Amino acid sequence: MSSESEIPPSSSTTAPEESGEKISKKAAKKEAAKLEKLRRRQEQDEATRKTASMSLEENEEYSSNYGDVTLNELQSTADPKAGKWREAVEGKDWTDVSDLVEEMVESEVLIRGRVHINRPTSSKLGFLILRESGSTVQCVVRQSEKTKVGANMVKYSEQLSRESFVDVIGVVVLPKEPLTGTTQQVEIQVRKVYCINKALAKLPLSVEDAARSEADIEKSLQTEKPAARVNQDTRLNHRVLDLRTPANQAIFRLQCQVENSFREKLIFKDFVGIHTPKLMAGSSEGGSAVFRLEYKGQPACLAQSPQLHKQMAICGDLRRVFEVGPVFRAEDSFTHRHLCEFVGLDVEMEIRKHYSEIMDLVDELFVFIFTSLNEKCKKELEAVRKQYPFEPLKFLPKTLRLTFEEGVQMLKEAGVEVDPLGDLNTESERKLGQLVLEKYNTEFYILHRYPKAVRPFYTMTCADNPLYSNSFDVFIRGEEIISGAQRVHIPEILEQRAGEFGIDVKTISTYIDSFRYGAPPHGGFGVGLERVVMLFCGLNNIRKTSLFPRDPQRLAP
């Protein structure tokens, strides 16, 4: 009994074996998991090692294809191996962005521009839109062993701030779909990119915002991301940035063309370009609108025009002269068309028989200028029109001439009463411009024989009516741009008229004396360059056509 009771049941005899088997299975699973974890770690380490190795290889092989240009390279060094940028551009010529066309496909180019838009899409792909003087091109930065563009180069391009200056070397390609966001219809597959100069990451204004038309801004207000409207003061406070817009780039090229055409036509007609002093002992126009200053212990003022000296040049037998130079007016005018300093285009010439000879010149000169703008500056006019829509200026091959009395009569018939012996105010000028356009289909015309009382002291009186003068104004789109006249060349009359205008004759004695030595009948005119461009392009403010405007409230930048 006792021996049988010591023998355990059959179930008891197998329990330890089953328990051992369970323990061994758990241990095996644990060990397998441990080994799998180790394997994965080894794979990760291997991947990291390979990545590090690839980065090292990339740094060694591709790093010369991108980066910031060093100061030494920018100091006009003659060493062609001064740095990677210097080596990359050695022997290459820069291509203007505006010259990038379909005919250049598959050719390698070197271009320079500002980063207009930077649009990274992934760690392997990014897009840069470069801008140069209003022209833009899309540059594609794509990671590729074939083109030796590594991930680090893509990353480098991503951090280039807007308005930074960069040089890009790449191949011109034709995109599959037409590009809508750039002026050029080709794109650049980037091979190398170097930053010449970095701009601040945060700018006072966005050039992209400053370039938007009012219609684009209004349209964007209906979307989830409305565009910012850049006001005039912000633009002028940061004019360097504002000047970069396509419209502004075009405006000052148009201004240059006006000046060039002005010179070209006058030189062709045997005029001599002169430069008169801008520091004077007395005012050149009379009145209080003069900037006064001390000149070595003597009272002086800034020239309100080159009027007196260009007349003295005629007395010096130069016969026909012109000048392009600054004019200063101390008027407290806060209008859309007045500045305290502007660029004057001035002309003075001998008169053979009649002051209409001056108007003949105005006619020929400005029809020539307007025609040259339309023919030579189509691209610039379109750039301005895109942001500031306007209709082409209407002008006749032979400029319309009306007398002041005829102009007053037209206004009277339209129900506008004006003083027949006074000057026209802004509203009357605009109304008359509207009436002239309706009747004669022109926005450019001459109004002459102004009342003597509203003209400067040196203006010649009409022979048939002492209340009027041999003078004229010229208008574009209902606004005055030119004033001209026959001048008084008789010293006794000049002294009398100057006194009537409150001018101390002693301060202009050298001017009056120049007529005592024999002077021919003569006359001329003056026009504001900024106003011509403003009105030709139908702009609403003269500050848009002044590079760095000076008005009663602005002396900087």
C-alpha cells in the first residue's frame, strides 16, 4: 500500500517535461525577437553608414556645384581658382534672362538674377524663379547623379531668400506645358547655383505684391489668400524694392527713351546741349516758390528753371540750345502732378519772324517722341499697361492749335464759365481736354495767346492786344505739360516787368545786361520729363515716374 501510494499518478510524471517545453519555446521566441531586433539595427546602421558614405562622396564630388560666393572672389580677383564660383564661371559669358528663347534648347547657359520665387516641393526637387530687370525664368533643381545635383544642393537652394542675387549654370529645356508664371517660355535644368549676395529673409515689402495690378488685388480678395495691397508711402519709403517691379523697370526705360528722342531730334535740328547753373543770386521765375539758401555769406536760391541762362546763351550767339537738368520749385503743392524737384527739358531758340516757329518745333518734336515710344518701346508699354491699364495716347500728325480765347469759348458753350483774362484751373483744363478729344479726336494740343497777366515777367506781349501774350501751353489728356513763349529781349521792358513781379532788378542785373549788347528775337519752352511719361502712360500720380520723388513732405530716400 505504502509503495503504491509513493508512486505519483501518470499525469504527475509528465508535468515537468511539458513545463520545460513551454519554457524552451518562450525562450526561443524571445531569442528570435532579440535576433530580429539586432538584425534590424544592423540594417539601420548599415543604411546610416551608406548614407554617410554617400554624403561624404557627394560632399567631395558635388559640393563645388553650389554655395555662397566668398568675399575674395567678389573683390575682382584675377585668380581664376580663387573659389568654386570663380572656377565655375571662368571662360563663360552671362546670358540675359530676356534672351532665353526656344532656339537655345539643349545649350548650357550662365545666368544671373534675383530669387523672385522659391518653391521647394520635396527633398529631391525645387523650383527657383529668377528675375532680371523684369524678365523671369523658371529654374529646376532636381537631385540626379547624372547631372551631379545632390540632395545637399537641393537643400541649399531651398534656403535662398527672395531677392537674393544668384548665378545659375544649367541647360535650357522646353517644358511640356506652356509656362504662365514667367516671361520666358523655356526653363533651366540647374547644374550649378551660387549665391552672390543674400537678401534679408523678411523684407519691408514683397516685389511680387508690389507688381500686382488693382484688378488682380480685387480678384484675390474673393479667395482664401487675398493679396496684400502695397500703398504709395510704403513703396516710396522702400523705393529700392519698389523699383524692381516690371512696370517700374519699364517706366524708367520709357523715360530714358523720351530724353533720348528729345536730344536726338534737337541735335538733328542743329541745337546745342548746354548746362546752366542751379545756384542763383535771384529767382528766375519770380514769386515766392523758391528755395532760398546762403551762398558763402550771400543770399542765393536754387534755380526755378534754366530760363535766364538759356536766354543769355542765345545772346551769346549759340542760336539754338536745349538742356536736360533739375528744376526746383518750393511750392506747397500736394497734388498728383507737382514735385519740388523734377527733370526739366528746356529749349530756347532764335525767332526769325513769328513765335509760331516755336510751336512748329513743339509739334514736330513731340510727335517724333510719341511715335518713337510707340515704335521702340512696345515691350515696356505693355509691362506698364499690365499693372496700370491705359489707352494709347491719341495725337494727330499735325498738332492741333487753339487760341486761349477759342478755348474759353469752347468751355463757355459747354456751360463752364472762366475768367477770359485769367488762367485755367485744373478742372477747366480737364474739361477742355475732354471737349477737344470729342471734337478733334486728339489728346495732345497747343493752346496759345494766353493773357499777359498770368505769364512770367519775361513774356512778350501780343502786337495786336496788350492784354494777351505770345505764349502757349501744351496739354496731354487734359493736363498741362509744356509752357512756352516769345521772350522780351528789350532791357528797358524787362526791368519794368521784373519790378511789377516784385523781383529785385539788382539780383538779375547780369541777365538784363546781356540784352544791352544786342539780342535777337527769341523764345522757347520747358517741359517736365516726369509729367510727360506720367500722362503718356495714363498714370495717376507723378511720383510713379520720379525715381526718388521730392515733394513738400518727402526728402528721403
